[in-house]
Amino acid sequence: MNRENKAVSGDIKTVMSGLLDGFYIDKITFEDKTLFEFPFKEARLSEEEITIAQCLIDMNNYTKTGNELYPYKRAYEDYIYFG
């Protein structure tokens, strides 16, 4: 969604890095803007393992600061958009 709350389309790219010892996910971009940069770059984790690790970090942050992992407003917007 853009600033006017209108849907935009484009390519989402997963940027991979690494050499002979294997590739790892570096970041996810959309229209040359970095959406997410992985904090576990050279750990060679699968996408599922990265998601679990990030959830654990965010839950730890929630217990310390009260900042929500997935706020209700965002969850509701996702529910409306994706059905």
C-alpha cells in the first residue's frame, strides 16, 4: 500500500549472498527498497527457521518493552485484505 492507501504492484526480490560454503538470505527488497534485512545473515537458516528466530526475538522485546509483535490493527487489516 502506498501513502494514499492504494495497492501497488511490483517484484519482491530475495537477495542471496554467499560463496562456496553455501548461500544465505541477505534481505528482501521491493522496487529497490529494502523491506527486511535478516539479522542472522551467515547462519544458513531456512526461511522457517529465520521466522521462528525473529518471532522469539520479537517476543523477548515485547516482554521487556511492551512493543507488540503483531498489533491487532495490522492483523485486522491483513484479515480484511487477504480474507
